[in-house]
Amino acid sequence: MRIRTAAYIFFGLFVAGAYAWAVLFLPAFGNYHAAYGEMLNRITLYERHATNVVTTAVFDYRGFDTLNEEFMLFIAVVGVLVLFRAGPADQRKHSGPEQQSDAVRTFVLGLVSLLALFSLYIILTGQLTPGGGFQGGVMLATAFALIYLSGSLEAFLRVTPKKGLEVAEAIGVGGLVLYGIAVVAMGYPFFQNVIPLGTTGHLLSAGSLPLLNVFTGIAVAMGMVLLMHAYLREVLEGGEGDE
Amino acid sequence: MNPAALVPLIVGVPLSAAAILVGAGKSLPRRLADSIAILSTVISIGCGCWIFNHVIEQPIVYWFGGWYPRKGVAIGISFYADPVSVSLCVLTAVLTCTAFVYSWHYFESAGTHYHALMLVLSGAICGFLLTADLFNMFVFFELSTVSAVALCGYHSESPGPLQGAWNFGVICTVAAVTALTGVALLYGRTGALNFAQVGAGIAHDPNPLVLVALAFIACGLMVKGGFAPFHFWLADAHAVAATPACVMFSGIMVEMTAVVVLRLYFVLFSTAVGDREWTVRALLLGFSSVTAVLGAIMCLLQTHLKRLLAYSTISHVGLVLLAGAMLVPEAIGCAMLYIIAHGFVKGSLFLCTGALKQRFNAIDESELHGRARGWYLLLAIYTLGAIGLAAAPLFLTGRADSLVEAAVRDHGLHWTVWIFSFSAIITAGAVLRSAGAVFFGWGPREASSSKESGGEREAAAGGRKVERIMLLPAALLIALAIGLSFTPGLDHIVLRAATDFHDGTRIRDRIMNITHAPLKQADAHREKELMAEPVAEKYSVEKGLINVALALAVAFLALNRDRLRLTRVRILTRPASLLRAIHTGTVGDYAAWFIAGVAVFSGVMLLLWRM
Amino acid sequence: MSGFLSSLPYLVSAWIFFAGLFGIVRSRNLLHMAVCVVIMQSSTYILLLSIGFRSGATAPIFYGISPTTLAVDPVVQALVLTDVVVETVVLALLLAIAVQIHDCTGELDPNRIAKIKG
């Protein structure tokens, strides 16, 4: 351990020096002018009828990155399920969260519905204002987490049937890639927008963006809930042990 | 339909198949799931071959989303499909296909998760090879890491696979972050992510930032490639991963990084580096020759069959970059051919060890000692694989070897040929030794060095029968490794592809759709010259035979190490035990080695630059 | 701004990079190590975002503002979004492996789980 640390500090100083030297050649902080970003800022409004350039970059200009990143989430969820399929060695149950008072549970129930609604709003207006499939998807997943936190592991497991979640997750990522392939089959480049652009600022504008946002929202939300499900089962329920 | 439109399907088909398989889940009968997986790889192979036929004449630039570059600014993400990347994609699909055929009888009950992991891994590898966008490259790098880590920990009920997966996951993420830092530096300097645009941006702007970015990106990728001193995770992961996953890891996932490092060098950095090319050449040659030699020696020291093959992979990926690092077309052609040849041979060898593992529920030479007596079919495949590693005549590896000879004859660096021979002989010798021990019971029987390491528990009790069909993929891969070397005009295809790969400026122009510059004068001349004399005539059967003979001699010495008292020669055993001691299996050590490697790479680079 | 100050955000990211890696090198606990990997990865967010920053510019969202308003670089923000998901994914997988290792061996020290070596 001591040799390892000494080696790290010795060599790390070299690399840190190289890193520090390199950043001196970056444009000074706050003075960035890149043709790429500039161009996206200028063309998005006119060519994509979207006001949120970041979402447009994520789902259109660099949509292929997003597709693969969704698959990364998807395959990590699959990986976690694979890792946990054996179940832990000791079948001892850990205790779940403490049962909360009725007031807390009622409050949480209200919060869950609000949160679900708000996350749908965030997903659907991603092309207009800050938001999009990721942010909304993660919020939707926290709605499920609240059910667990309100004190009921059983309720959480009941509203998150593993099989249904897996299907939904597959629909989310599958929708993204199949949209791309369908576009290819129509004779256009992969992931090109083939949906009418609509009026800038409207809910269903910017062509493919709302559709892809919805797929991403499903994939992210279901992926996160599946992860929670797998972890809670593994740690609290002693795994499933049946796969 | 224009084959150019099919380029994204090389990645899209396996990914969509993975989504469909998981979506259908357990409602899908096992055989149907297998069939869908195999069918999707067959579609990939078909697509790949068709596209290959096209890109041999004219490489394809594919812009996603129809966002073509404007005024020299790339808006979208592009794929660059040339013979090199497409042929390696076909190799990936072939290996995936054989892995699925093999696992037809391999897992008792697998569900569809295993298929999804394999398919996403193969899609990620293809994307990584094809992409011409720096950030997209990082995404594919991580995608392949994540799916490979999950595959590595597939047998999650025993500690070995978990340790392997942990080391793999942590160190490759560290590597990805380092590479991404390099990408961010380049983005900050040039405001671009496309290979062509970045390359054009830094072409006349050689400064320390560019060098540091090159060092970070190259080192990050080289971790995945298992180059010394970043190679430690590789042996840990390979030794424990499920056999079909090993085929993918060793066959292409490791080697692909060598290709992309070279691609990045030529397209992005070669113009900026200019006449200081020798610094890069020296560095890459240094790293890769150390890797080749170290891997070969470690290979000889192993008794765990999969770990032995893993070290031989390290040695051979060293050879791939050793050839590529000469930075001349013939040698690059050799590197590409070698990857394909090695992928087939190593895939076959891993499938053989998988069969042994399944039959006898053991993977260590000492436990298998003489138990496979009389299993002649497997012996034949295994031995053919071994002499394939030795670059024997008739094998594709032998053809690749001859290209290196051609390269050094014209460009110097004669010592590289010795490393090639050394690595080929030692690794083949090690595999032949294990064949002698396992199939004939020759040689001393040692106590198992690593009881836990055979962590796979596919067949917990006693072992199961191996269906004959499970050996079919292994035989098929060997047949491909031999048969493909009879492809008419192989050398010409390879050399043309390599010459094209080598000309970074032309690739940049092609990606940005600038009218094709004519071949550089020297290159055009060279290409003509290369076409004039078929390399096949230069190929010497004698050298291949000598390699095989020497490999047999190494195996003989190793099997009789006790009788010859080799194990008592201190000058041999001391360094050997020292070498084994630094492979601690602890990821903290690996991280320290990683930073040391980056320090050496960037330090030497900056120093040489200042000279 | 002076030379040092204008590079300060980049140097902060370098510091986080090496601090995270230091944690990985020194770590005696798998969970700690997973968090260190996340820390290391977060250095790239700071690097990317500070590269794309422009003084006095607004967010690249042209909802209700003039299309000619000066905005910061949207590309780095898109990249960071992707990067964050990558990090989450890696963390989920690493933690699952850590849980599994603990179940198998009862051990959380990465220096003591090494069964394969040499």
C-alpha cells in the first residue's frame, strides 16, 4: 500500500503537470467561441422548430449518442439483474423502512400523483423549455421511490412487477432504435426527422423530438425503477433465488 | 438498395435484437431466443459482407440524422466505413454467431439476458470501430465496457468472476474518464468532435495540449487493449468470464482498441505531429514490444488454461500494435490481417477450453492432467489452434507475418521480426505444452496454483457431456483461419485498405466531403510498387515451419522442466516469480500502474517533443 | 482575467480527477472505491461545462427570448447529460458487484478479495 501510494504521488505529479500545462492552451474561461455550438444555437430554431437547443442536440444532432447511452442504461439494468439472480448467501431478511404515520402516507400519495404529472410535463415539453426524457424519467422514478419511502416495501413491489418493467424498459430503448431503423427503411438516414415540424412553441412541435423524449422517458424511468426493485429485493427480501 | 444506407444497421440490428429479446423475456422458448440471436448475427454478417464489397472500392461516410457538415463544421455524428473497420465488424459478427451456436448447449438455463448482453457487446464493438466522432467513440467504449463487465460477472455466485468483473469495471472506467478528458481538451481547443474536423483544427497547431490529449486518449484506449502496464485486468477478467464472452473479449474487444488508436493517430494527429512522427512511433513501439514480450513470458508461466490464453492475447495484441506502430502501409496491413487471424484462432482455442471445462469441470492443467486422453477431435482442433498462433504456413497468421517481413525489408526496424517470432513461438509453445499435459498426461503434475480461479461453476457437479455440435464452431473458426488465407488477391486487398487507412489527410477530406485529393505522390508510387509484386511470393514456408518446430521445442522443454532441472535454475525462476508477484489482482495497484503508464507516455512524448 | 484565474476552473477539474484516482489507489472499501470512480468522472463535467462557458451568455434555450441572444455552448451540455447517465450506469453496476462480493465472501476490502493473481 505504501509503495503504491508513493508511486501514485510520484507519477501523478507528472501527469498532473502535463494536465495543467495542457489547460493553459484552452481558451480562457468565459471566452469560448466554437463553430459547432454557435451553429447549433443559430439553426435549431429555424430548422427544427425547437427552442431548447440542448434537447435538440441530445435527441437529434447527437441522437445516436443518446441511443447508445440508453442502451448502456438498459444493459446495466440487465447486468444488475444477472448479477443478482443468484440471491445472497444468507437468506436473512433485513428490515424495510419503518411504517410511517397515516398523515405521512396520505401526503406521499398526493405527492406521488403530483410528481408523476409533473414528470410527464417535463418529458413532453423537453423541446421547448429545460427538461426532456432524462430529467422527466428520473423524476418519474422518484415517484416510485416515494412509495417505498412511505413505509411499504410490499406496495412498492406490487406496483413494480419486474416482468412488466422489463417489457416497458425494452419498449423504451427498442422504440428508439426501431424508430431509427424504420427511418432507414423509408430511405432516409438513420434517426432523421420524418415527422412534420409543427409550430415552434407548441406542445407537439419539433418533429421527432417529443416521440424520442417519450421513449427515453420510459426507458430511463423504467430502468431506474428496475434498479431500485432489484436492489431492494436483493438487500431486503433476500433475493428471488428462482431464476 | 444502396449498401451505404445499411451502414447503421451493423450497430442497429444487434441492439434492436437485444431489446426485443429482453422485452419478450421468458415467454420466449429457449430455442426461439437462441434462433433470434443467431439470426440477428447472420443478418449483421450479411450486411457487413455486402458493405465490405462496396467499401473495397470506395469508403462510405455515413451521417446520422441527415446532418451533413456545413462550411466545414460537422453538425451530426458520422460513421466512417472503410475495408478495415467493416471487415473487423464482420469478424465481430462471426465471433458472436459462433459464440451463440456454442452456447446452444452450454448454459442450462440462461434466459434472454445473456443474449442481450452479448448482442449489445457486439453492437458496441462495431460502433466503436466505425465511428468518426470522438464523443461517440467514448460512448461506445463505455457501452462495450458495461456489457462486458456484466458478462464477466455472469457466474455471480462465486468470488472469482466478481473480482474479475470488479477490476475490469473500475480500471476501464478510469481509462474511459481519462480518454474523455483528452476528448474534452481537444474540444476546447478546436470546438469540434468529428475526427476530420478536429484533425483539420489541430493540423497546423501542434502544442502541448494536443500532445497531452493524444497521450490521454491513447492511454485510455490502451487500457482496454491490455497493453503493459495496463494489462492486469485482462487476465483476471478472461480467466473467469463465461467461455462465449471470452471469445468476444479476446477475439475482437481487446484488439479493436489498437485499430482505433492507429485510426486516431492518422486522422487526427499525424499532420500535427508532422516530421516528429518518430516520437509517436518510438513510444508505441516501446509499449507494444514490452507488452508482446511480457505477455508471452507470463503465458508460459500459467497453468490455468484460460489465463494462459489471456496472456497470449496480451502478447498478440502487443504484436498487432507493434506492426501498426511502424506507421507504414504494409505493417498496418499486417496488423489488420493479424487481428482477423488471431480472432479466429483464439476464439477457437477458448471454445476448446470451454469444452474441457464442461466435460471435466476443471480448467487448470494440473487438474486436467491426462484426463482428456483419447479425445482426438478436440486435440486436433486445439493443436491446430496452437500452431496457428505460431504463424504456421497455410494459416492467416502466417500471411500476416509475411507482411511484417515485407515491411521491415523496406523500412528497417528489423528487431521487430524477432519479437514477432519470440511471441509466436512462446505462446504457441505454452499452448502445446498444455495440450501435452491435458491430452497425454505428459510432464510434471503440480498442485493447482489457483484453486479459486476457476470460479466458473457452469457444471457444478462432475461435468456434463459435450455435444459434438459444440465443437463445430471451434472447428469452423480454425477452418476460417486457414481457408481465408487462400482468398484470391488477399494481399492486394489488405495493402490497398492499409494504404488508404494510412492516409489521414485523405480520410479527413473524404469525411468532410472535400473533393478527393489524389494520393500523395510517395504513396501513389508505393501503392503501384506494392501492387506490382505479389506478397505471396515473398512468403516463406520455411519460417513458419521453423516457428512451429521451435514452439514444439519450447513445449518439450516445458513439459520436461523437472527432468532437465530447469525449475532449479535460479536465473530463470527468480525473474519469473518476480513477474508473477507484480500481478497482485488488486485494483488499487492497477490504478497506480495506470497512472505510471500515463506518466511515462505523456512524459516521454513531451520530452521528445522538446528535444 | 489573469492567466491563472482564467484557467482556474480547468485546474479544479484536474484536482478532482487526481483526487478521485487517489481514492481509488488508496481505497480499502469497495463502496468507497465506487464513489471515488464517480468523483473522478465528475471531473469531466466540470471540464466540459467550463470549456463551454461564455461570460454574460444565457442558457441555450430560446423560449421567449430573441433568437440572436448570446448563449453558451449547447454541445457540452448535451455531452454532460450523456456523461451523467454513463456515470449512473457504471455506479449501478459496480455497486451490484460489490453487494454480490460481500454476499459471497463477507469481505469489502478490495485488497483482500484477490483470489486470482500471478
